[in-house]
Amino acid sequence: MKSQVHNQGELKEIKVKIEAQVAEDLALMSKNTGMPADDIVVIALKRFRSSHLDYLKQVPVTE
């Protein structure tokens, strides 16, 4: 995972507010792995996106 390249192509900055503990955990994860926080966030968001394609209306909604 650490050897993969993330954030390729055009980048866009976003600003979000998150729980303090989550921000602290992100900083610790970045320090412990040597991975930039940006990469950790994009990995997490890509995983979330792939699990929730219904939020993008890219799969049929099932009930």
C-alpha cells in the first residue's frame, strides 16, 4: 500500500471540519507510516466511494 502512488493528475484542495480525535489520529498515522496525510485521506475516501457508489447514483438502488 505504501508503495502505491496516490493523488495523481490534477489536484484540488478542499477544506473540511472533522472531529479533533480523527485529525489527531490522522497525524499519528502519517507520522507512523511516513505517508503524507493527503495520501491517507485520499485512500480512505476512495475506499468509501467504492463502497457507496449508490451515493453517486452509479448503481441501482436496492431496497
